[in-house]
Amino acid sequence: MLNLKPEAVWKFFAEISEVPRCSGNEDEIGDYLLKVGKEAGLEAKADRSGNVLLSRAQDGGEPAAVLQSHMDMVCEKNSDVGHDFTSDPLDLKIEDGWVTAKGTTLGADNGIGMALALAAATGDYDLPPLDFLFTVDEERGLVGARELDSDFVRGKRLINLDSEEFGSFTVGCAGGGTTSLRVPLNRAPRGFNQAAKISVSGLTGGHSGEDIDKGRANAVKLLGRVLEEVRDQVGLNLLEISGGDKHNAIPREASAYIAIEAPWGVYEEIVDECEDLFIDEYSDTERDLSVEFLELSWGEVHEVMTEDTTAVVVDLIRALPFGVIRRDRRSPSQVETSTNLASVEETPEGIELVTSSRSSMESQLEEVRDRVEIIARRFGAEVTQGEPYPSWRPDYESDLLAEAKEVFQDNYGREPEVKAIHGGLETGVIGEKIDGLDMIAMGPNIESPHSPDERVEVETVEKFWDFLLDFLESLG
């Protein structure tokens, strides 16, 4: 990685990529950040939640700005990849001007933000006093930001480095919240001589906020359709079901194990017909979509899920909404409200399904989560609503935005795009804690975050770094 420019940024990114940092497992990356800060002679401290603050401000003075990024990454891999996210470094590679990882998420969301911040914090640049805030557990619900004490953040300007489009400044984001649905798991004694696996795989997936309007398939939803066809045509003897993983990722893979009682070829025909149908429906977004029917050497099967449990699980998957619910009437290209059927898995307490809903309007967020709850309760599922996180309302008259636009115009001879996004950012939570905080989000080009196709564009990292240094210098 050292042959890329800017060298300091890529050096830190390579080091960060060697440290395990799945959400909820940020101790090592926190220690790394503190070590880097102390070796550079910066004030370095962590709060009780593990959030880390490095400071170039002297004697506790107020910084000109706070650069903020999060430590954790979404840990997703392809099913044929043996990577262990708890111990293995990411296997980085360069392809056609982009940095990516082999078979796993890259963690550029938000590793490149951390690398940019560390390069600015430790380099010999003519910058004003600055603070650098690194938060934990962003991807699972903005946990570090939620637990942040307001006095841990100094200054009146915050620059979030978790945006993913160079030349575009983010000044607002959606709020959101998860809903967990639990179906009682009951089994009945039945005797079968064969078992099989039905799997949906090869989907693009992606971020459940930024990619929700791109027409991508949801593996859990597709699996539900296949299981419904099996049930309607030959009867469904469900053994296990799972799919999806992260609430903020569109499921790429899902599978079910079933017991077989009809002739083998009947199931194969149903699965093949579903695959052909799905390929036709998603020909423009899912080039590698696959639906497979595989025989298992399990021997005799002595019990399956009851008909009632099977019906509730399949019907819930079919009935729960997925995708764009409503667009912004003032700006139809912007998604206002959406929901993602994120996962289904068997737990000791039952079959659990998780949905993640987003909206830039608090009332619409509440409405879509209520809708999910009503559907779930109709099927007798237990419902738990997670605490929602707030949206960040745009301030197009922001002084910080005005300064960023002027510097960008001077550097590149064009105006940047200014927008609100449908994804969630920590700025909404932090801004709610600190009155009058002027905020902006920015970064280089990142594509397909939260999926193994994630990549960051090398050229835009260098351009963004040049802009960032000039922008920070202008704040002095």
C-alpha cells in the first residue's frame, strides 16, 4: 500500500486494516489510536464507552474544528471465503484504480476516514488547533455517539469523515430504528429419509440506506417466495432457516433446510422456475443471482417445524415490506422513508426477524415501524422496537458549509454538490447533544459499502486529502 499517494493516509489505512474491528469489538483499534496519538505527542484519551479523542489543541484550548469518524466496520464475506474477522488482517488489493479486499468488506467505511484523520493529526502541517474524535459501534446503531458525553467534544464545528462521494457535501441524514420480531419455534415429530438445502446467493447487497432505491434484490424476501411455492405445490417441511446478518445491509444470501417427501425432481423444477423468474426480474441489478437445491446426507429426519410455525415464518417474510416506502415530495430523487427486512435466524427463543427502517421525517419513521409491528402482531409474533436515532436536519446557511464550498470552488473550479442522504450518520446524534454545533460530512468515493464488493477510489482519496488540508487551514 505504500506506493499510493498520499503516503501517510495509505500507511494508516493499511495499519488499520490489520486490526480486527467488527462492531462491538473495537478494543484493539481503540488501543491503536491511543498509541498513535501518544507517540505523536498529542493529548489522547478514551471515555467509558471506548470513544477516543486525540487533540492538537494546546492546554485544553478550544479547537477550530473536530474531525469525526467511527472505528468499527461491517464484517461481511462471501460464503466461500474462510476469513476470520476476529483475527485475520484484511487482504487488500488494487484493481483499476480502486482499493478493495479479497472476498470481504473493505472497511473503508469508515477506515479511510480514520486514516485521513490520523494523517492530519500526526503530520507536520500548518493547521489550526484540531480535535479528532473516533467513536465505537456506529454500524449497529450509533452506539458510541449515543453514549458520548457532551463535554467530551470541544469546539463548535464538526467535520464528519463518513461520507462516500467526493465533491459532494452532506448536510443532513435520515433517522432510523430497528424492529425485532420473534416467532415461537414449535416442532413436531415426523419421519423423513431425505433432507435438502434451498439457497439464494450471489446477490449484490449493499447499504440499506444508500442503496435501498437501486432495485437490488433481498435474499430473505426471495427465499420466502421459493418456500411459498414449495409449500403451495408439494407441502413444506421446514427444518431451519437463516439469512442476512446486519440490520444496515441488504441481505445477499439466505437458505433453508427442508425435509423431502415428494419426488426429488419436483423440488428441482420449482427451484429452477423461481431462479429463472428472479433472474428475469433483476436482470439489470443481480448478474450473479443463484437459487440452488442441494441434497444433504443427514440420514433420517425425525422432526420438523409445525405447520403453524412454518406458515407464520413464511407468511411474515412475504408480508413484511422492503424497499422505498416514500420519496421526498419536494425532491423526488431523494428517498424519504424506507425499510429493510435485514435478517432471519433461529435463536433459543424462537425464529427472529429484524427490520431496519429509515426516514428523514420523524412521523413517517414512526408510521412505517408501526406498520411493521401491526403486520407482525397479526401473525402472533412478539415485537421489540429498538430506540430510534434522530435525523440531521439540513442547514443550507451553515458557515462551515459556506467555507467548504469556497475552498472546493477555489481548488477544483466547480461548485460541490450539497445534499442530504438517506443513510444514518452520527451527526444527528451528536448534534442533538451539543446545541449550536455546525456540522458537515465529506469524504472520497466509496462504492458498495457493507458488502464484499466495497471499494474506495485511489484518485479521489488524494484529491480529497489535498482539499481537506486546505479546508482545515482556512478554519484557523
